[in-house]
Amino acid sequence: MNKINYCLLLILWFTLAGCHRATTAPHLPSVALSSTNPAQEDSLEKSLAHLDSISKTLQVDSSVDTQSSSLAKQVITGDEHDLQINFQHYSLIETFQSLAKIKHINIVLSKSIQSDISINLSHVSWQRAVEIILQSQGLSTIAFGNILYVAPINEIAEQEKQGVLLQASAPLITRLIALKYAKADDILQLLTKKDEPLLSTRGHASIDQRTNSILIQDTQNQLINIDRFIHQLDQPNKQVMIEARIVNVDNDYEKDLGIEYGLSTNPNFDKNRNSSNQFNVDLPTISMSAANSGLAVFTLSKTTLLDLELSALESEGKATIISNPKLLTANQQTAMIQAGEEIPYQESAGENSTKTAFKKAVLSLSVTPQITPDNNLILKLQVNQDKRSSAQVQGVPTIDTRQISTQVNIHNGETVVLGGIYEQTKIKGINRVPFFSEIPLVGVLFQHRKDVETRRELLIFVTPKIVSP
């Protein structure tokens, strides 16, 4: 009886254990029992422990598989000038969507783009990142206004081919554009430039000189681009007011104006100006040796009191203001100032007849200003000093000529000083005492010979100021 009870308990225990294993590991193989002795019971317990360890290992592997299925990720940081990009198994569609948000542009993708991308970029610009992605995936782009269309290269080629055909069949529209500031000739040259023409192969343009207008015939899309281009160019040109002071100064009083070649007594003299400012050219002058003559150019930073100083010297007889002209010229347009005389002479006019001709003996100043982007000025300066010579050739007067050409960079409102043109005058005279100086033999005692020699320098002060149009 006890044996029967023991067998029933053993069968019940195996039945319950089998149900438990079935619920925890339904995929495990079943185990057949052929005996109920203690040795078999011990072997059964070891088999159950081994199967349980196998079940846990499979569960861990299952979790790893789940993680591997979610590896697709995207990391993109920075701005459009410095991006950090890390795409792993990421959809190209979502990739371009992320890039479009950074640049705030519209991107449309071809429906044939379905692949994924894995890419890792550091410190690249938005433009460079897009180029790398397009090249690695065999893609290209077409711009339609503010929309960027992305597609495979062969599809883009087909789209461009269709665009050319559409352009060839588009109707031509004629438009007359009146220019306000630009010259029609200049605009026409830009539109028909051989290297980069703005007109299509079917378009053409002509100008109307009378109204300063340009007549264009082209497709609608091409006219939109041309109109935008002309609007950017047809802007008022900046102007420059040029004030010149032409002054004769006694050589001994140059330092009163802070002028001395190689040095300056004026603390406002700019020795570091990036220009051709301190040089001497040996040009011979009247009544002077070549070793002591020359032309020089330098700048004065502050000219507020210049007019007062010149007026004071003139009132003391130490300087003479020859001219103070002012003229307005456009940016990069030459302004010319002349002061002098025309010398008449007779020349042959045919058989037994003559006519009067003239030669100019003038001081001329030519100034061509160029305004830089930072509102400074580049001045191209040319000075000609022409004077009548005492010599004549077959009755025709000769002219002594001196010339200097230079270029200086100065700030708006600064003054350029051109000097080195000297003139020396000798005056011989006799002071007499009336009546007594005419007495024979003793009259010389009442006479006094006086020789006066003066040396003057011609200074030209040029002050350019930018004037708003």
C-alpha cells in the first residue's frame, strides 16, 4: 500500500513539473521517462536545470535582436556654416527634411528616392554636406524659383532636356526698359557678353539712345532674370566734391603750414598713409638748380584751420592764393582744373597769308576719384605746370613743361598736398635821392642799389569729400 501511495505521489509530482515547464518554455523539447528509480530522478533534475539555463540565454539574445532592429538614428547639430552630422541607417527622405529645416528652404524629392544613408561629417557647411550626400547617392538638383528638386542624375538630365525643349517653344515677349542712371550702351554690353550672356539663344536686345532705353525680346522666365539684373545696376552713382586751393607760398614760411619734405612740423601729418606720399622727382625749374627742385605729395589729416592759416599768410604778404575752385564729379570720373594763359603767335595759313594760333601755358590739375567700399578714396592725380620759355623756334614760342602723376589712398575729407614747384624771382633796382642823385661825380653818393631775390613754392591742396546722391 505504501508503495502504491509513493508511486501515485511521484506521478503527481512529474505531472505538475511538466505543466510548469510547458508554461515557461513551450518551445523546449519533451523528455521521456523510462524509470522511476533515484538515479533517474537525479538525472532528470540535471536535465531540467540545463534546459532552464538555455531558456535564459535565448531570452538575452532575443533582447539584443530587438535593440539591433532599432539602430537607425540621426544626430545633426550646429548651424548652416558649421554642421556636425551623424546618420546611421537613416532614410534619405528624412535626411533631406532635416537639412531643409536648417537652411529654411523648400526641398522636393523624387519618388524614386527610397534608400537609406549612413554618414558621419564634422565641421562642414550646409552646402558641402548636401554636395557630399548627392555625390554619394548619385543624385543631382534643379532649382525652380525657391524650390530645390532632388532626383537621380539621369532623371535630372531628362528634366533639363525637357526644360530646353520648353524654353525653345516658349513665346517671346518684348519689353522696353527705361534706364534712370546707367548708360544703355553699358547694359547692352553686359547682356550680350559672349562668355556669360544673359539672353537666351532666341533672345536679342537693342538700345534707344534718345531715351536711354533698352529694348529686349526674350521668354518670360529670361525677362524676369534680366529685369532683376538691370534693377541692381541702374542705381545712382556716388559723387565727390573736389576743392582745390592753389597757393604761392614764400619758401621761408612753408613751415608755418606744417610743410617740410621728409619731415613735418604738423602733428596731423600722416606718415603711415598707404600711398605715394614722400618722394622727390628731379624736374628742373626756372632759375633753380635741378638738385634743389622736385615735386612731392603728402597728406594732411586735419584741414579745419587750413583756410585761416592761408588767409593769415596772405594778409602778411607771405602767400598768394591764386585760385580756390570747387567742382563736383561722379565716382571714377575725371575732374579737370586749369589756370593760366594762352600765348598767341602767327603761323602760316597758305599762300602769303597767316593766322593767329595759340599755345596754352597753364597750370592744370586732373583728379580722378574712386570710392572704396569702406567710404575711403583713391585719388589719381596729375599736375602739369606749363610756362612760357624765353626761347622761340621760327617765331613760335616754346613751353617749359613739368608733370607729375601719382595715386594716393586717403580718408574722406582729408587733404592731399602737392608741392615742389618752385619759382625764383630776382629784382634789381636803384633807390635815388631826387636832385642830389643827378649831380655829376657826387650823385652816386645819393644812390643805393638794391637787389631783391624771392623764392616761392606753388602748393596745391586737394580736399575730396563724398557727396550722397
